[in-house]
Amino acid sequence: MDTQQGGNQHAEIDAIDAAMQQVDVGQLRARGSVKWSATSGDQLGAFIAESDLPLAPAVQHAITEAVGRGLTGYLPGHVGADTAAACAAFQQRRFGWPVDPEHVQLLPDVLGAFAFTLGHLVDAGTPVVLPTPAYMPFLELPGAVGNELRTLPMDEVDGRFTIDPDRLAASLEGGALLVLINPHNPTGQVATRDELLQIADVVERTGSTVFADEIHSPLVYSEHQHIPYASLDERTAAHSVTAVSASKGWNLPGLACAQLIMTSAEHRRRWTDSPFVVRHGTSPVGAVAATAAYSAEGVAHLDAVVDYLQRGRDLFAGRMAQAPTIGYTAPAATYIHWLDLRDVDGGPGEVAKRTGVLGTNGSACGTAGFLRLTLATSHAVVGEIADRLVSFSR
């Protein structure tokens, strides 16, 4: 990191700290976000992946400028090309993955990319294999579009969830689409190279395809490293598609712009052959915002966000150490926290009623007895949520 870049990051850290120290729950509710408009009284929202942290100045400027010049119609080709190039450059700088901008296409969101993959990048009727716990909509979407869903409960060892290769092979037998969420939602884990290679061996042997959801990859904490699945080797590049977005790292989910990276010539051919109507709908304002997010200025803000979230994670972990009946492993990435309440009276079903903390019951993620929390908020609110959960556990 050069001196100027380091100075920019420190300035961003100071700005975020100052802004978050001045924010209270009343102000958060006044913003009208989904998370806070669903709460009242002493309730605290932690059930949806929205961030309360400030918007990146570079992104805010880009949005304002785009709206000011009237870029509110459909997505122009040159705007989409700029976003594809910015996304490819970010993958190279952040993760060492050289991506050809021509291999990047835009869709409104990652779930839309998943639906597109099911409808057009794999053969009709391909079964979906989903390791659980998992992001809730991945449990619902396959059946909604007519694909068989095969859930694969992961093994839990010392607080870490792993995929058993033999059971994975049985689930993928005959060829299927494996949904690989990394960094993982809801556990916050980051897969190791060995874990990814073990999965790749099974996928290749069974003639399967991987939908790699890497939407949380910008939010990896300092002691860990994200490895894009498609970057592992020629096999993974050929049998996978990768969905990414600036929506989580920079809090832009409402602006409808995700990126689908297709490193396989066959997948790119299928994209080109698909009807335009099924790959239409990306917001031009969202594309401009994503381009700004992936810029040097946007990444300086991202680094400050990760720093703030990591300190919040450490605060939460320290408080949760006072609740020995709650199983908890601090996430390696994301602002999503996964708590084991199987030894707590009442379990996750009683948390909202008895603490006022609105999280997501793990059963909605395919694994009962756990609680999913999203904690991209002020350290004061993070601490209050932790204190309430500690009291709940006693």
C-alpha cells in the first residue's frame, strides 16, 4: 500500500468512525430501510443483509452525477462495459484472479444470476445440490423454477462446517448443479484452497457444474484470504460460473446490478444464445455505482468498512464469550453471524420475544437450532445485541 492510498484509507476509517458514533436507533429508523422499518419500541433489526454504514463518497458522487445527467433509462452498452472492466480489474487486484472483461456480464442480482444459470447455462431439469445451512432463497428458488433440490447437510467439526466428499459425490451422481457459497452465508466461513480442490475433484468426476456465489468476497477479514473457485485451475474455470456484486461490500442491493463471470466458452455461448428478455433489467444507475465501488477510491472506502466490521465482530465475540451455552465461531468474512442455540432454553424461536433482537431462525437456512444475525451496524448496537443474547442464554 503506497503512502497516499494508506492516507486515504485512514481518512475513510476516521470518517466512518465519526459517522457511526453519531448514529442512534431513532436515526436508523428514520432512514426507512427494511431492517429498521420492521422494528419498533426496543426491537433491534438483524435479520436482513443491509448495512447501516455510510455510503462510499465515490459511489454517492457517481450516483448523483448519473441521475443529474438523466441516466435513468435502460442500460447503455458502454456503461455495462465499464462495469465489466471495473469488476474484472477488482478481481485481479483483490484476489489475483485475471478475468477477461469480455467474460463478465451484468444481471440485476445474484439470485437472478442463479435463476438464469438454471434456465440457460445448464441442461433443463438439472438437479440442484445445496449444502446446508445456506442463504434462505437458495432453498426456495430451485423448486419455484421446477428443478429438484437436493440438500446436503454439512458436517460440523469444532464450530466449522465442512462438506463430506463422499456424500457430495452421492448427491452429484449423474450430474447436477452445486451451489457453492464462499465466503459462506450464513456461517461467515472462508473456504481453504484444499477444501475447494477437494470439491473440484468431486464435481469434475461427476460431470457437474458449480454456481459459485461469491457476493460476500469483498468482506474478508485481515487474517483470511478469499480464493475464487474458478481461479483454482483449468477444470474449475471450465465447469463453473461465478456470481459477484458490489451490493454487500458497498451496500447497494437496491440498485440492481450484479456480475456473472463465465470463464467457460460453452457458458458464454449459451449466454449469447439465450433470449435477451431473460438477461435484461440491470439498472444503469446500479452499473455506474458498481463501477465507482470497484475504483481505487471505492476500494479505499471498502477497506475502511472491513476494518469497522472487523472491530465490531471482535466486540461481539468478546461479549459472546460470556455466554458459554451459546455456540459461536467468529466469522472470517461477512457481517453475518451464526449462533448455535441448541443448548439454550427456548432456542432461536424465543429470541425475538424475549430479547427484542430480530434475527433469522436457522431452520429457514436449512439447519434448526441456530440463529442468523446480520451486524453491519454501529458498535453500540452490536454491543447491545450481544448483551441481550448473553442475558437470554442464562
